[in-house]
Amino acid sequence: MGGEFAVGGAQVQGAMSERRVGSNAKVELLLLGVNHTTAPINVRERLAIPTERLGDATKMLAEQPGVREALILSTCNRVELLTVQDGMGADGDGSAVGGAPTLSMLRFLNEYLRVQVTDIQPHVYEFRESEAVRHLFRVASSLDSMVVGESQILGQVKQSWTVGRDVGAVKSTLDPLLQRAFSVAKRVRTETQIGKSTVSVASVAAELARKIFGSLTGKTVLLVGAGKMSDLTARHLIQQGTQTLLVANRTEARAQAIADALRTPSITTGVIPLAQLYEQAHRADIVITSTGAGHVFTPENARQVLQRRKNRPVFFIDIAVPRDVDPAVNDLEGCFVYDIDDLQQVAMQNKAVRNHEAEAAETIVSSEVARYREQMSRAPSREAIKQLMLDAEALRLQEMARIVQQLSREPLSEEQIAAVDRLTKSLTGKLLHPQIAALREDLGGSD
């Protein structure tokens, strides 16, 4: 898609320096990423960048050779690098991963995360220019989410945008592009029903818990982690019939806050100090983890939980990336582990309900991509007109000052200076008219 943003050339001749709008001028966008459809969780968790490191990682990506601007989106279901590149070859859109800019970004992942390029390259997708714009619009609109229509992804994109601006990596190209993506997402939410009665990762986790037991009445659920996802999951669990909820978190006050907020005459809640997690986890029939802190539950401490439960089964639903529950826990008799990729199967069952609204949303995205592409194709001509007029005015003022200086012995009156000023402006306008008319023709007469 290298030529999609190109416009015809124009040349300014005469006293002014030559300026030309090149036929291959373009916005050089490159997006590289992996998501829940291209990479299993054991790959995604190795690429996940914690929120506290996002600024540092974004700044480092922006400092890579050939990168002018950069943004990193890292969620439980995707890690994507969006960059504006210098001198990127116009070798088209698509998913074939290759070329110097691509390899440079893969090297960044290798250096920053210590992940071998050969381990991730088979799972990477690549989009350039208008296809990168389309992908970004679809992601922000939750059309590329595991749960189509969920609202959390837009907040995550906005967080990445804020971080990128704060570290100086999101500038004149990515900043308006991201703001356009937010507008597209808002339009999709406003003009379609894709966000109505939709499901989220939290609701899917609660639904899976209900399916495991048939009914959650009389079952105790332990939430390990007290972030927003845990709060949402807890509320969905209550809707599914849970009456007893326990919360454990590194910051006990946060766990207590969730427990207090959810407690009602019919809902019993409690807090387990994190230091006592393994001693008290046996109280729960279902353990839902969302810390992303690594293996909170290993086979060894999961075995301790089983022993205290007198071999009654325990179900782990791990919605964290990186995973909180070691996959080997699933090998223990009486332990059943479901991770976020398992939730995808539940989400797919609900996807058909939203297909019609998704089609309407895709139409909106396509029209917005076309509008953005058209605006970008006109940008070089607009910039050329602006620069041409600035150069002409600077030259005119320079000549005016020279004439006034030459006539300093017999200075012109204010009326005479005003007349010369009008004359030079008129001559400049007439001299520039053919060049500006040609550039405006490139713009389709819209300016």
C-alpha cells in the first residue's frame, strides 16, 4: 500500500527555491503484533509489558534506528508495536513479516524482553500504512477483541496513547491518528448495538465458573488479585448465583474495599491476607486469579490446597497474563485449570449474537479508513501550499526591507510604504497563483 497516500508533484520556479511534492510521499506506518488468534498464551505472556514498564519500553522503541514515533499496546490478549518509520520500503501491506524495519522491531523485542526472534516470528502479523490504520481502528472499536464489543480495550489504547505522549514518542503523526481512532470507536458505540448486552472477559470467567458446577449456589469463590478485573468478575459471579466471596490481594486494604462493597445481607464476603493464601485457599471451590505476577500457584502449593480440602476438587480460572497458575497444576488429580485462552471458547459461543452489529461496525471502520487515507493523501499538497506562501512572504519582506534601507537618505512616507506593501503583495500573489492552483488541483479543488 506504499503509494496510497501519494499525490502528484508540483514545482515552483523563478526567484524562489524549488519545492516539489514527491509522487511517493506517504505516511510510513508500520504495525507489528501478536494476539490471541495468532499466538498461544505461553508466547503472549513472554511478550507482555507491565504497566509500570510501558513508558520505558515505549521510549526505547522510539529510540530505535529509523523510528520517528512509537506506541506500544500490551494487554492480556495482544502486544502490538505501532511506529512511524523513516525510509520504509513500499513493499505492500499484508501479513508477510520481513524487511529491515520489521527486523529492527523484532530485535527491540529481543533486546528488551530477552525473547528469541525465532520464538515469536511465526506468530507475528504485520500491517503497513492504511492496513495499519484499519487494524488500529478495529482494535479501538473492539472488533478485534477476544470478546467482540467489550469496552476495556478502548481504555487500554488510551492509556498507551497517554504514556506515549508523556515520553515524547507520540507526536505529529500518531497523535492525530490515535485521536481519530477514539472518534471511530465512539461512532461504532453510538451507531451500532455492538456494546449492548455484550460480554467481557470477566463475565465469560463467571459464566465458565457456573458451567463447571451447574450452579454456584453454596460454592465459595476466592479472588486472588483486587484490580478492576477482579471487581468486575466478582459482580458477574454474584449475578451467576455466588453467595460467598473471598478476596486476597497484595494490598490488603484494596481487598477489604472490594469485600466491603460487595457484602449484602445475602452475600457473604471476607478477606484472606496474602501471607495466608496457601493456608486458607482450601476454603474456596473456585479460585480466580488476575494478578499477572507470575506463578502464584505452583504444583507444590496447589497440592497443599488439595490436602486441606481432603481431595475435594478445586477449579482455577486464570485470567492473568502472564499466568498466575502454573499449567502443571492441571496435571494434579483434583485440580482443574482454565486459562484465558480457554475463555475464548466460551466467548466464541456468544459471538454469533453480535455478528450483525459487528458487520455494521466494520462498515463504519472501512468508511473511516477511506476518509483518513484521503486526508493523508492531501496533506503533502496542503503543506506545500503553506510552505510556498511562507517562503514567498519571507522573500517579499526581505526585499521590502532592502528597498527601505536603500532609500534611507530620502525615506518613503507611511503612505508610500503602504502602497509598496500592497504592490508587492499583489505581485507575489499573481506569481504564486499558477503553482498554488496546481497544488489545489491535487486536492480536488477542496481547498
